[in-house]
Amino acid sequence: MLASRLIAQCAMDRGAFARTAETIGMAQRGGSVVSHVRWCNEAAAIPSPLISLGSADILIGFEPGEAVRCLPYLKAGGAAVVSVNGITSAVASLSGRQVEASVFVEYLRKAVPQLILIDGAAIAEKVGSAKTLNMALLGAAADLLGFSAETMLDALRKRLSPRLIELNKRALEEGAMAKEASI
Amino acid sequence: MEHILLMGNEAVAYGAIDAGVSFVSGYPGTPSTEALETVARLKPDGVHVEWSVNEKVALEAAAGASYAGARALVTMKQVGLNVASDPLMSLNYVGVKGGLVILSADDPGPISSQTEQDTRRFAQFARLPVLDPSSPEEAYAMTRAAFELSELFRVPVLLRPTTRVCHACSAVERMEPTPLVKPSGFVKGKEWVIFPRLSYEAKKRIVAREPELAEAQRPFNKIDEINGDTPALIGVACGGIGSAYAREAILNLGLRCRILQIGAPNPFPEAMAAEFIDGLECVLVVEELDPVIEDGLRPLMNGIPLHGKRDGVILVAGELSAAIVESALRTIVPVRAINGGGAKESASARKPIAGSEDVDSAERPVPPVRPPVLCAGCPHRASFYAVKRAAKGRKAIFCGDIGCYTLGNAPPLDMVDTCLCMGAGVTVAQGLKQADPEAYCFAFIGDSTFFHSGMTGVLNAVYNRADMIVVVLDNRTTGMTGRQPHPGTGESAVGESAPEASIEAILRALGVASVRRANPFDVEEAIETTHEAMDEKGVRAIVFEAPCIAVAKPGKPMSIDIARCAGCQVCVKALGCPALSFQPSPKYEGRIVAHINTALCTGCGLCAQICPTECIQPIDLLCGSGGGGL
Ligand code: SF4
Ligand code: SF4
């Protein structure tokens, strides 16, 4: 949620009109969560907050299985930035239908030519917080989104309390570095 | 003024504040909750903001504020409006003084509600104006306008955004605020006392004002000609988020058409509708929930085909999308009209990446199902588990209620046999027991729901000599909607201290002689307590006390000593804790053992108490003994 609003804020700071759509409340209870972000020079060009199937430019995946679930939104030629670490589903575990994260990662490699994979868990460990995966992904996606590091930092300052800035800034930087490594 | 990124619910809050609101009340309910939370967070000077115990109370208190001239906002979800319907129906007859706006957020899908009801229908039934924003920016403007409308006609005004407006964000331009409206004070008069004679006169007034009201609401409705200046033959009538989907679909198809966007559907804007229909060959209505606009148009159509929910061109239930509208348009519009002039890329031209020729979509691995489950470390899991164990082998019915704990119906717990509406667990159990006397009847109810509408049910049970066990799951917050305070938490909506209600004392005061309190995380004690209660007769109560993981500080996570784990799967299969799963252990030739996700585990200790080999221990103990790790 924070990630989608940050992207929208960055777009607004550059003079665009932005919309987001979010699923609220399900993430903590183990549900899957999708946020849509759209921006454009004029509001009338993006009447709906939701992106139509097959028309997203960029897909940011916090988890490989979830990235695969949302792949139908991505347009042909679109790019994806995905963290490779899987999150097990309690229900799938109960019924014994667990699929390894690597299966999804392999599929993404084949399906998305413009794919950036980052090791979110490693970055979280380096930065010292598992809650900064969103920033690591945004850092890795910054170029694709067309936002400079400064734009992102400014947006971060607008939407986060000062004591969290340093941590999130480091995650952004680590993400950007991980992206280089991924290529 | 500046543009800020606001969620629809935040936009409602800012709209109310900028309209000079001074009294805000409500009860949490998805998708409405953030509206009141935003006012509470901003704490503007001179504004009273409260979480009321239920929606009826919230509306009545706001009516009082309005009688004395204050502008008041009441927030709730659509099913909350059912609870508030008693004061609402009468309030229209009595009228208001300070502007009174009721946010009743609808939930198409439904995504997190019991019903797919439509507040616009409710407005028709109650003969009230209702504004239906299609975006956060419109929600801001409409909230401000709603206060004006309310004062102009001395009528409560409903505002009904839907989930995709409430939980969408957009760049909203804040306008110059109206200074806080200082309440003029209550002026006594016979108009404040509802009497049949008065109501007869009021009813005549309510009906007579409708044309005037429709005229005043004209600015909320509009006709747009889209794509070119040849005469339009196709019309699309829409409202709320349906307007956004309709405009998106029309943009994608490059369709020449005329749009009628209705933001104020009651009374129905007949004059504008007639203007819209004039010259058209067919009309499609795009709206979620009930066919309100469609039914409003039907008598005006004069034989021109009208498509929508009644003929099945648009889904009768569930959410819409731009894609659904596109395909609906394709079924009613001759193909030549589409892509005729200057069409943008159409739906068929847009190709998703998955399923493209390079990768066979049959290869696409299916992502795991992720239905919502009780959180790791949730005390409800512990309570359900204890009662399940205690009732094992006896005939028992478990009545549930509305809250996180409704999720207790999922396997492996399977502990919610009924769920109807707020507070109904307590009362349904009473009737069940009468008609099925053999069964032990349990009613599970959360603390917030208990205060909302559980107490009267308990009193009824005591008075009518019911035989049942009330189980209060006291986690000291309103969990489902994101932890709002309530009378039991000792905290007000704005985070100040408040008198703390004791559930045990209330139960005793209501006449429940047998009340027990237990910590659900102490499995043995919790089972024992339940046994004791089961062995008694009459109305008895157990209060399971343990805070929601969202308000308590998590403890040290647990870990598995895999050398000792038998792989029996008891822990996973009995509890369904999302932190527990099975994985093959590389260290032991791929033997399947339990695994704890330490990022999720709160160290509640439930699994440790039921593991037959006692191999689950706090993580630091294990590290010391050289265990742990796969
Ligand atoms: S201690 Fe066991 S039951 Fe409790 S949260 Fe951790 S894994 Fe789940
Ligand atoms: S109950 Fe204990 S022994 Fe059985 S699988 Fe779970 S951790 Fe292993």
C-alpha cells in the first residue's frame, strides 16, 4: 500500500494526475493483495483506478507466486520486478499442495523478457528490517518507473515519519544496487 | 489550493472538515472505517469525534448535535445502515437543523460484508437524497455539497461511495474551507417530537419537495458527448464507480456515444434523463449492485431498447470492471460502430504477456490459494481450539458472529456453525436450544460486537431462562477493521483515556450468575474452564481474555527441534496457524518435519502445548541446546 502511494506521490510531484486502487485488510490475514497505480497528464485519460488486463507497463511482485497470479495484467513487452523469496500459504500447506517458489521464478524467467529479480530476504537482512521489502523493490524499479532517487526520497519524506526515513532510504539504495547485480 | 493524494475515505473526512463539521460519530466497518479514523487522526480544533457503540447510537447522537445546529457526519458500512435504519426513517420526518451527512459505504462483490445491498435503494425507501461519488475527488466535493443540501432541505443526506472509491487514492484538490459552523444551540419547538399528526404533515412535505430536491441536485448529474460530433446513437447511463468503468471502456473502444452520469439518483432526475434519451437508438446502464438507474430510466424509454441487469447484459451480482463493460457494449453495439473512427487500441488489440506465443500458458504454474485466515498467534485460534477439545464427543452447536473470529469456520478449526449479523450468535443460540434441546449451544462473540449488540441478547437469554454458553472472545480491540478502540479498551477514538467497561461486570449485571475468565493460551486451563461451564445449566459465560496480535507486543518466536519432531503433523492439522508448515529437512535426508516461520510466529505457545513430542520451544532455548534450523 505504501509502495503504491509512493509511486503515485512521485508521479504527482512531477505534475501528473495519479490514481491508486488497493485491497485493504487481507494481507495480514494471509490473503493476497494487489494495488494498482496509474498516472497520466490529465485525469480524464484514466477514469478508472483499476488497470485493465493486459495493459500494465510494470509489475512489481513481492512474492513470485503472487507475481505469476497478476501476470495477466502485464502487457506484452511489459517489465516485472520481483522478489524471489516465497511465502508459504497456510492453507496450501494443510492440503499438501505447496509449490516451491523456484517454480514460479522459473516461469517468470520464461514469460517476462524484461525481468528484474532481487533477493528481498537478503536485502532485508542487510538493512535490518523485513518491513522494507517494498522499498527494496521500488529501488530496483526506479529506472523503469522513470523516477530518480531524489524524487523517490522526496516522496518518502512526504509520506513517512522522519524516524523511518533512514531505514527506508537504505532499502531503496540496496534495491537499486540489487537491480544492477540482477542484470 | 494544493493537490494531495487522498484515499476516498480520507477525501470524505477532509470534505467534512472543510465543510465545518463539528460532530463526527460512527462504527467501524469495511469499507468505511478510514473516514472517521482520518478525522480522529487530524483532530481538528472544536470537532468532537467518537467511535459509538453501534450505528444506531452514532446516528442518534449526531441527530442531537444537528438539532442544536452543529454540522454532523456519521460513518458506517451499508449493513450498519440497517442497524441505524430506525432513527434514520424517523429523522426524515422530524428533519435536521445543522447539516447531517451519513456515509454508508457499499461493498459490491461483496468483498467483506454479509450482503450486497444498495444504499441508493435504501434512500428511495426512506425518501432521502443520496450522493454517489465515482472517485475520491468527487467524494470530497460531494461531501461538502451534501452538508449544504442537508441544511437547505433540512434533511439527512446519504453519501454512498463503494469499495473501489473508498479505497482508491487520487490527487484531490482541497478547496477553501468553510469556517467551523458554530452550533446555534437547541431551540425548543414541537417539531422535534415525532407524533402521528406531525408525521402526516411531514409525509406530505417530503413528497411535495421532491421536484425541488431533484432540481437542486442537478449539478451532481451530467450528460457528456464522447468522441466526435456526429449525432450519438448509443447511450451509456452510469453511476458511482460504474461511471469510471464505463468511461474507460468507451475510451478503449473509441466509441461515439452519449453518457448520462448520475451522482444523485434519488429523486430520479427525470428531466435530464429524457434529454439524454432523446435521439438514441439504445441505452446501456452501467451500475453495480441494484438496477436503480435502470429502473429509473425504464418508464422514460418509449420503446428504445434498454440494456443492463434486467436483461442480463450486465452482471446482476459482484463487481464490474472496464472489461465487463467493454464486452457488454460489444454485445449490444453493431461492430461497425466500434473502431469506426479513430479507435484507440481495443480490448482485443491489448495482449497480456502471459499466454503469448513465446510461452504456452498451459505451463503457467498455479499460484497457491490464499484465503484469509486467523493471524499467527491469534487468541481466537486458542479459544476455538480449547472449546473444540472440551466439547469433543458431545453434541454441540457453535454459533458465530461478525468479526475476525468468523474465520474460525475454516478448517482445521471448523468452529463456526452459524453466522448471521452483528450480535446474532447470542440470540440464534437461544432459539436453536429450544428446537434442538440435546445440543450444547455455544455463542462466540467478540468484545466489540458484544458492546455493539450482544448485551441485549444476553439479557433476553437470562430473562427467558435460556440454556446456553456465551463465549466472549475479548481481544481488547475491534480487530477485523484494523483495531479501533471501544468501551472496553479504556481509550477514546482520538487516543485519550476513557472509562473502561468490564465485560464480566456487565454480564453479571445482566443476570448471568456463572461467569468465568480464562487465558485461552493456557490450553489446559481453557479446556477445564469450558468443561466446568458445560456441566452447569442456564446462561453461563466464559470470557477468554488475550489481546489481538495487532495490539499486543509479540513474544519471542518458537522454533522446532527437528531432531525430535516426529512429523506427525498434529500441530499443523489441529491449529492451522499460518506460521506453521511442513518442509522436508535437508539435514535429515528430506524427512518431512514441521517448520515455523519466525517472521510470523508471535510465540503464543499454543503449538508447543499440543505437540506430543514437546519439540517446540522458544527460539533462544533451542539455539542454546544446539537444535533448530533445517
Ligand atoms: S507459537 Fe505456534 S501457534 Fe503460536 S504463533 Fe508461533 S507457530 Fe503459531
Ligand atoms: S506436533 Fe510436534 S512432532 Fe508433530 S509435526 Fe508438529 S512439531 Fe512435529
